[in-house]
Amino acid sequence: PEFTSIEAYQAYSDMYGMMDLAEGLIRYVCQDVLGTTIITKDEVTIDFSKPFRRISMVELVKEQCGIDFSKITDFEEARKLAEEHKLSVEKHHYSVGHILNLFFEEYGEKSLIQPTFLTGHPIEISPLAKKSKDPRYTERFELFILGHEYANAFSELNDPLDQRERFEQQLKERELGNEEANQVDNDYIEALEYGMPPCGGIGIGIDRLVMLLCQVNSIREVLLFPTMRPLK
């Protein structure tokens, strides 16, 4: 009951099509519900009328703390930087991509106040998204507003061989202690082997969006089906 989401998939689209979908949807809903595309929440003015910012995780980390992960390929170098910044590194399953994400969560996430599409997620944390031209990263974005995530989207991975390799890598991470790693889904791989067109996919958190439009801070105020206490 604490989370409601909507998912959409569009054949022959990609993450950029999903950006257009998300931006248009949120701008339309805001205008339709509130009669304006400019709202104020927690004394911060959010303007949905302007094009949403687009920035990669690498660019944002460089902007916020001066470290350029596009030039870092050695794990020990990345680990040393993390330790210098008091970030906890899991030695058994972490790689450079995991450490980049640590820096983002510590230094970048809270800076994303106006609507922002964060792109360029490391392949290690995006097992279902297509690789970018730089194979260290993927065609994925998360939409952030007021430092919180509102949507997650991919250019969906439709190559069964690549998908199997990703799942197997996730399995290795799970064996090394990463409880969030995906399991191997053989049925899904078999479905991809039959064929899947290029596709964009997105998930949007409905509860957070309603909280934003209603300008409330407690999810309990917007839940459609809250858990009720027993009468006795």
C-alpha cells in the first residue's frame, strides 16, 4: 500500500522518447489539476513550463565534487577517492560504476531540485538497459525533482545474449553479497530470443507525483488503499 506506480512501454522508441513522454505528461497533469505549471513546495518554486534539464551522472558528479569519472577506469583509484570522501565501499562486489553511483547519491542527488533527467547510469547498476556508445554506461534515465526520484526509464535491452551476460554478472554479484542484484530470468531471456522490437520503457511513481501536486510531505495523506488497523 505504500507505493503505486504506472509503467508504459512503446515499441520503436527509446529513453529519449520516454523523456518526452514523462515531461509532457507531468506538465499536462500539473496544468490540468492546478491550472498552472509553476508550483511552490517547501518554499521552493518548481517550474514545469521550462524544458527539463538533462545531465549525465558523470557530469553531475564532476559538477558537484570535481571528480571526472570518465577518466577513471582503475578500481583501486576509484576506491581510494571514495575512502577520501568517507564513502563506504563494498570490497567484494563493487566496481568503478558502483563507486560512481555512491558519489552521485552522496553529492549529486540532493542538488537536483528543478526537474532533471539524470542519464548515463553505469552498466553495473542497470542490467535491463541497453549499453550506450561507451559500454561502461547505459541508455537509462531517472527523473529527479526536489532531490527525489519520480521516474525510471530505459532504452530496453532486447539482445538475449547481452541480457544473459548481464544476468550472469548480477548472479556473481549476489554470490559476493549484493542482495539487490537480479536473479537470472530464463523465461525472460527465452522471450527475447523469440524477438522484441526496439523499445522504450518507463515507470513513474504515482504517490510522489500526487504528493508534489498536493504539496504534502506525508505519503499517508495520498495513499489510495492505506493499511487499516484492526478494530480489535
